[in-house]
Amino acid sequence: MAHPDVAVDVLIVGAGPTGSAAAYHAAHAGRSVLLIDAASFPRDKTCGDGLTPRAIKELHALQLAEEVTAHYRNQGLFLHGYGGDVQAPWPDSGFGRIGSAMKRRDFDTLLFRHAQQQDGVSTWENAEAQRAHIYGGRIERVEVRYQDELRVVTPRMVLVADGVRSSFGRQLGRQWHRDQVFGIAARAYCTTPRGDDPWMHSHVELCDEQGTVQPGYGWIFPLGGDEVNIGCGALSTASRPAQINTKKLLASYAEQQRQQWQLDAPREIASALLPMGGAISSVAGKNWMLLGDAAALVNPLNGEGIDYGMESARLAVELLQHSSTVREEWPRLLREHYGESFRLARRLARVLTYPQFLPVAGPLAMRGLGGRVLMPAAARLMGNLITESDRDLVARVWHGAQHCLGWVDDTPLWS
């Protein structure tokens, strides 16, 4: 049976945290919304599961912060390695001082169901956006495979939030530039009596089975109760690819931490590639925008992207309210909010891919004065807690470094 076209103000492709946040904000802006996802909920995603204060601030805007933080709260980062251990509480900033963590299976389902409950939002699960019909640079129709039938959606605006691979974004011309730094990561879950530990632990001296320092870090993020997310990530470029098996590296890292954390065997092991630092071109057209991971809104220094994803969802809907030229305005807005920070972060991340760098710089940063001064500041950067509008000392150093390094990397972001 033929179905009539579905007309909607906003079609959102991908119902992870970014897409669900976009659906919530668009509905509250008076738009009719169709939110679709290729999977059904609950479903899993490879992620560290950590939620920074920046993410918690966005959850406040979604009226979900209290529900998320009720089961577990953390108070900052605990950095380990090179003979030093540094506690770095979340700083007093506009984002607040509360962090959390939640399994992506649970977190994504919570946000999706919340979006689903908003007036004006319709949802399709197990729905694949297969083809965009573009005329004069505008998406006029989208063919969606849903309930074993081909349905046609006619949207006024399309928000693409289908993740790091962004198959729908590729149809629209999305390009991932692998000459820039990208991440490779693996994560698992372990049972431990320390599941309520109030710190997100990062081991910046990440060694493989042979004791060779890798260009990345390991993490143990408590989830509340008796469970932690344990994982490791490494940095790579096309010219200096990370020659590691992340799942083997994760197994080695878990064994190194087993006694201290009383871990059982890792389970639900998964891995992923991460475009980072805005290394994506073709992020907008006349009536479409890429958001979140699809737009490489991931910090190259830590692989964190949930906060940026939810933030980009809110910014995109705000842009819809006052601009009809999203093709030009969306890349400009991304550069305005994240450009300087991402530009320096990906340059610093590129330096970390040189094998000679970490064994020299690590001990200087983690011990003595470096541990007392540099690493708390670094924790703020790793927590995505520097904004373009900050003007305090740490932020001024951060921004000053950006201007000093500006000549080094002039590759456009989000072109």
C-alpha cells in the first residue's frame, strides 16, 4: 500500500543524544519534528560514558539534569602517570561543578524517550534514511525505509546527527579529512567495589604489553553502584597511524589496573574510530546541517563529544529561529563557538602522535610544580571547560597559545 508523503518542519536523522536534544529544542520552538534512527532503543554505543559539567549544563536545558545526576555524581578528574597523581576538581565555572556518568545504552534511551514525549515530536525506530532528493541545493524529499516499506518525508529542514560514520551525511557531500588527528578507542565494562568513586580517572601514561608508551590515555569512569567503564584511546593521523590493536591494549590496561580496582573480566568490549576537531567539510546546505559527531564535534585531547553534541543541537535550533541562510551561517557559528579551541587542540594532539614527545614531557607535567599547576589546568581543557568567552588566567593562556600556533595549522574547520 502506498503511503502519502510525510510533511514535517524538521527531520532529524539519528536519535542519539544530539538528535534527541535537537528534537526537544525544535519542539519547544514550535516546530513539528520527525526523529528517526536506524536502530531501536535501547541500543549501545562505544563511548567512555563520562558526562562533564558542560554536558550537565545542557541536560539542565533539557530538564533532565536531576534525573541523570541522582544515581551518581563525580567531582573532577584524577590524573595518573609518570610518577605523579593529580586530583583536579571541576573548576568553578559557568558550567557548574557537577559531573556524572551513565551507560550510553541507558543515557541514549532516556533522552530518546524524553524527546518522544514532547508535543510535536514523532519518532520512527528501525528507520533508515536511504536517499536524499536534492534540487537547487535543497533537500526536497528523503526516502526512509521504515516498517519494511519505503516512506517519503518532505521536510523544511534536515538535521543530520547520525554519528561518526554519518552515512546520510556522506550523501550530502560530507568529507572526513584523515590528514588531521583522529582517535581510535576501545571500551568495556567491569564490576568493582569502587563503582561509586567520585573521580573520573585518566591514566596519561598508557603502555602496551611491552611497556611502550602510547599516544593516548586510559580511563576508568565509575558509573555508580558496582560498575565502571574502562577504556583506552590513541591518537592517529594518516601520516602517523597508531600501530596498535585497541582491544589488545584495553586488555593489557585492564590487567594493569585489576588489583587496585578489584576488577572482574572486561565484558561488552567494543571499539570505534573518532573524527575530531572539526576535520569535516560540507557541514551545511540550504536546508540541512550536520550536528555532533557527524560534524566531528569531538575534542582531540580527550575524545569527548556528548557535551558538544547536545550543545550543537541547541545552537542549530536557535539558528533556525532567526536565519534562513544556514549554509553560510552554520559553519561560521561552529567556528565562532569552537574554532580556536579545536584548532589548537588538534595541533597539540598531533604533537602527541610523535613517539618521542610523551616520555619527555610526561614526567615534567605530572611531577612537582607541573603536577600542581599544569595538570589542573590541563584537566580543565580535558573537561571541555574552556569557552571562547572565558577571560580568566587559564583561558587567557589557552587563547594566547591558539594565536601563537595559528600560523602552524591554517586548515579550515567545517568548510
